[in-house]
Amino acid sequence: MLEKVTAPEEHLNFRVGTDRKLADWPEIVEYFKKVDDESNRVKVEVLGESTLGNPFLLAVISSPENLQRLEEYRKIQLRLSNPKDLSDEEAKDLIERGKTICMISCSIHSTEVGGSQMSMELLYKLASEESEDVNEVLDKVIFLFVPSLNPDGNRIVVDWYEKYLGTEYEGSGPPYVYHEYAGHDNNRDWYMFNLKETQLTVEHIHNKWHPQIVYDIHQMGQDGPRFFVPPFTDPYEPNIDPVILGGVNFMGTSMADALNRDGKAGVVTHWIFDAWTPARAYQHYHGGIRILSEAASVDIASPIELSPEQLEARRGYNPRETRWNHPLPWKGGRWTLRDIIDYELVASWACLQTAAKFRKRWLRGTYEMGKRSLKPGKPYAFVIPSNQRDLGAVKELLWVLKMGDVEIHRAKESFEVEGVVYPEDSYVVILNQPYGGFAQTLLEKQVYPDLRETKDAPPIVPYDVTAHTLGLQLGVDVVKVESELDTKFERVDEFQIPKGEIYDEGKPYYIFSCVPNYSVKAANKLLFEGYYLARTLESQEVIGQVFKPGAYIVEAKPGIEEHLENLSELGIDFYGMDNPVEEYLDIEKPRVAIYRAWLPNADEGWLRQVLEEYTFEYENLSPQDVKAGDWVDRFDVLIIPDLTDDILVKGMEGQRWLYPKKYERKYREGVGEEGTREILRFLDNGGTVVTLNRASEYAVKSLWAGVELILDGLDEKEFYCPGSILRVIVDDTHPIGFGYSREEAIMFLNSPAFNIKEGTPVAWYPEASPLLSGWILGERHLRGSTAVAEIPAGNGTIIMMGCPPHFRNQMRSTFKLLFNSLFYATT
């Protein structure tokens, strides 16, 4: 007989999903811990702390007998995932003994509250119910349950919702990001691992267990279908194993069938969501299907009413028509948080039942994928030569691969491939290994398929970006090798940057390279310590070492060698000099302001994370702050993140995804004419404005930059480039281009391109095709146009960047465009 388990409504004093009622994160945590105490089917672990210090939970749910033998089942799963030297007979025995490992995660996007709220009811069912169906799941499945992938966001959203409950503003989401840095982009971090929450999930769940099934619970807009589950649409990323494709289709169809049998109307499959980018699907390269569900949202926890006429048709789906992928249309009416929870409970239970009833299918799939991954193929490997321009970037690339469970080797001697000699200590990633597909998809260049039926048709829009080539994003040379290598390797698990050296100590000046990204950390540390710094305007040769324009020069004072010794841990070499150079730019600690609109703008959040990592200090300015004008004399540089001119000027009235009338007047405002006048005054006083990506439109239309936006007016059939990596030519003698090579890569995502009428190009597109990775239509429109420019404005400068230089803290090869601009603003 089971001990009594507290029901969620007893704990909360309301039924989960009740209109206008939400459990906040401490209540959910308390409930999970209470059930852990009361049930021998549940084991709750705190994996660590979130970005803002909230507990990050994992509940392991199974039969008491299975929970006693978790390590045994985990080892079975890992052995099947990596079946090197495992015979078919041994595998057959493991499959007989093993359990399906199924993970369900909730509410990574925190305004999508249904998943976290539902988690308490699903936990209660499994912890308390005595039935044949429940016992089958408990016996055959080890269920890894994450009630929130973003605990901080749960608290932010609940606090905001309760603040306006009962007012005319009830049901709105916060007008700022619900993750400290990433906002809605937090589920685009599954290969770069920038966020604490991603790292905790990958390290303690995915890599520890390699679940065969991962179901991630989401919500979407209000006026489309009521619920989406896979099959996904094309394209799938080509390195995903066929077993994964079949498993996604099988599981998604099973879930859709359960929803339809339960009378849940408005369920659609095979609609808009694809499986191209690994940024959203770590599991697909680590032995597990990634199932996504999307429920139609309400106003957070407040119900909505929709007539049939308010339901919108889009992308091949008509909510009023019966189709093979939409068999039971929803007729409209009242839609509530409880409806969302009911749909999610049916889908989650179908997922667990399919995991249990087809246990051998999932285990055998793990084994078949593992066997296939160990077979040599083409390409055979990727080489990361040891003689790179930025060893810190190499370390970051290797860390990403290692975090992704990829085995990495180092050459113990030099070796030759197709006439090119690679030095000793070069790194080699051999692809016939369990998670070699993850390495391959990150290291090779993407060729996104053009899925149009005719060349005259508009592009079929990808769900996310089309390029993710890690070498290009980090500025690291990576070489594809087709045939097996004949050289000696050793496996490596730790990656250290070789410590830098201090040459010719005791001199009055020291010079160090501006090429590595980490040189910016060194420069900032020295500025914070009160040292005088300058940057060279021409190449310099010191002790036989040639430094590119932009090298940093620091004036010595007592104790500097100790500081340089500490900074050499960044891999930076310092060279003593007797005399300063003749041509240089003084730089100071930049006083940085970041415009923060009253909108959940992930680009602004990522910008803050990057600046913090490189130790830049900054202050956020709201629209009201900008209008007040008292900031004009306090800052050297204003950074305007990726926002359109309409949004910057009009605020919420200039965008389409939030309903302005649901917010107090303060939150609806943009900078308007009043704020624009203050920004122009800042420029007249000699300030620098850096406009990132689409904010460059504001520079042209509102700040009167002498630039033509050459892509304006082109429709998608004429020009389309959905998140691709493009080649640009850089003027490395310009202070914004310091440290770069002649050819570099940038991310193009909803980006502008410029015809400069007044000012100086810093980076521009070649006359040949600029595409390096991804997809582009109408590339001829970019040829010869400018991507980054310095534009005079009054006594100041506008630096226009036709790219997101810090994109998701992934596109690190363009960080220096931003950092150089900040230092340049102080000269």
C-alpha cells in the first residue's frame, strides 16, 4: 500500500490551471521536495543554481526497484550508446535488461507557463497512482523530469503577472527578457553552452544519461492551432541518424493519436517547425529524439475567447479545415490555462506510455545508432592546426566539443595531408566515435537546401538560422580530412592556453598583440588598474616580432611585471620597448551606455553577457533615461542593440508581437523625437553611437547618417538570407578593424547593407559570392556593398554595423568589431 502523497491542490490551495492562479518557483520546488519525502518512486536532485541563484531541479521517477539500481541502468544505456567491442549477443542481453530513458523538460520560455504548472500534476500521478498503466511506465522507464529549464524566468513572469492581476494590464508578459541574458534565445544555446542552465542540463542529464527520448514542452501564439507535435517539416540537418528521424515521427504520431482519441481538437502535425539547427536539438546528435510540443497560449494564466473568424491560416494550415495532419479542427470559444495543461498531460502521458510499451525499440535504436557511429566514413576527421592566430578561440572551440561528449586527440608529431604539413600538437577530431555527428555538424560548412518547387517561388522560411559552422564563428582554422590519417595521436581531455611570455623586462613600455580576443581582457585589466594604454596605427616590429596595426602599448610603472605575469595566463605575450611609437591612439576605460527598450530583446541581453565576460562596465538607459538627457556628458559611447527604426522611435507601437494597450504608458514608449534630439546632442558633443544590425536603420532615418540602405524595398524573392555566415573584406588599418585579417566572416540575419555617401567603409562584401555557410538568394545585391562603416555625425561618430557582432554569444570572431568601437570612442 502506497503512503499518502500530497496532491498539488492541497499544497497550493487551488487546482493547477485555475484561471488567474500560478504557482511560483519556490512553491513548485517545495512541492517536488515534499513528494520526494512522501513517495519511494521519486528522487529529487538539486543540480545546481540558475543564473540568478534559484535551485535547478531534476526529479528521477521510476519504480522503487529501479531507483535502487539507477547506476546499473545508466551504465547499460552508456554501453549501448558506445558499443565499441560489444558483440550482438552482449547487446541483446543489455537490451533485455535495460530501461527506456525518457526526459521531459518544461517552460524554458517562461511566459509559456503551462509546462511548469502541469509538472506537479504529472508528478503526482506517477508518485501516487496504483494502476496497470502507471506501473508499466514505472517498471520500464526511468523518467528524468525537469519542471523548469528557466527557474529565474518563472519567478520573473509570476511576479509581473501578479503585479497587474485585476487591472486593465492583466495577462501581459514582462517588457524585458525573462532570462537574465538570453530571453527567448535560451533554447538556442544547445551547442555553445553559454548559459548556466544549459550547462547544468547537458552535464548532469544529457551526458550522464543520454536519454533516448527528450520531450520539451512549449507554447505558441493564440490564434493558430491549439497544439502542435511532430513530425517536423523538412529539412533535417544531414548528420542526424535515420533512427532519430523515424523515432521523432513515431513518437509524435503516437502523441497526436492520443490527443485525437481523447477528443482534443485543433492538434496539428508537420507544420512550420524543422530540425535543422543543433542550437535547438542537442539530443539529435547524442542518441535521443527531440520532441517539441507547442500549445496555443492564453494571457499567461488569464483565459481568452476566440471566434472561428479570429483563427488565422498560415504556412499551409487552415484552422477551419480537416486535413491528414489536422484531423479535428477546433471550433473556437473559451481557451484557458487548464486547457493547455490538459493537452500537455495527455501528450506527456502518451510519451511515457510509448517509451514503456516499445522499450526494446528505443534500446535497440540506441545500439544501432552507436554501431553506425563507430564505422569509418567520409570525411574521416577534422584537423585544428596548432599554429592559429587566436589560441584562446581554439580553447573555446575544443571546450564546446568536449562539453558535447566528443573525443579529441592531439598529434604527437607533424603530419601531412594533401601536401600540407600540420605541426605537432595539432588537434584532430576523428568522426567515427559515438557523438562524431555532433562534431561534424559544428565543424563543417552548412549547405542549406532550397526547398522551393520553382525558382520563382518565395523562399520557404527556416525556423531558425541556417549556419552554425564553429570554426567560422570563432575565427579558428578547421580543415576537413577525407581519408584516414597515418600518424600518432594521444587523447586529450583538458585544454590549456600556453602561458604567454614577458620579453625584455624592465623597459619603459610593453607592446602586445591585438589579434586574440583575450587581448581585450588584458587591455581592460590594465586600464582598470590605472595604466596608460595606446594603440599603434601602423605595423610595428619589436624583438623580431611583427605586430599588426592596433597593437596595445602600455606604459610601465612599478609593479607592472606582476600584472603582466598574471595576464600572461591568457596566452598573451608582452614585449618590452625602449621608446613609444610615433603614430598611436590613446585609449581610456570606455564609459558605455546600452539602450534598453521596454521589450524582451534578446540581442540586448546577449550584449550584456559578452561585455561582462570581457570586463567592460556599462549602464542601461531606458527610453525615459534617453529623453531626460542627463546621460549625454557621462558616456563616451551609446550602443543601440538590434531593433528597427520604428521600434526605437515608437516603442511598442512600432512592433507586432506585444499588444501595447496591455501595458502602462511608461512601457509603451520609445525614444521618440525627444530622445532622438538627445542622441543627436550626444553626437554633437563628440560622442559615439554604435548601431547594431537593424538599428542601423535608425542611424539613417532618424540620425541622418549619410548612408543608403540598399536592401530596402527588395522582397524575399529578390533577396533572402536567413541567418547565414558571409565573407567580408576588412580594412585592418582602421581602428574598428584592428586585429583582423583581410578576409573575415560575419553573421547575416535580417541585416542591412550600405552604400556610403559620407564616411569610411571598414568592412564590405566582395564582388564574388559572399556565402561561406548557410543559404542566400539574390547575393548579387550585396556585391561590393558595405557591411560596417564609420560615419561622421556632428562632432561625433556613428559606427554602423550591418551584422549582429555578438550574435547569441556565438559569433565570437566579430567581437572585436564591437570592442574596437568601444575603445575607439575614447580616443
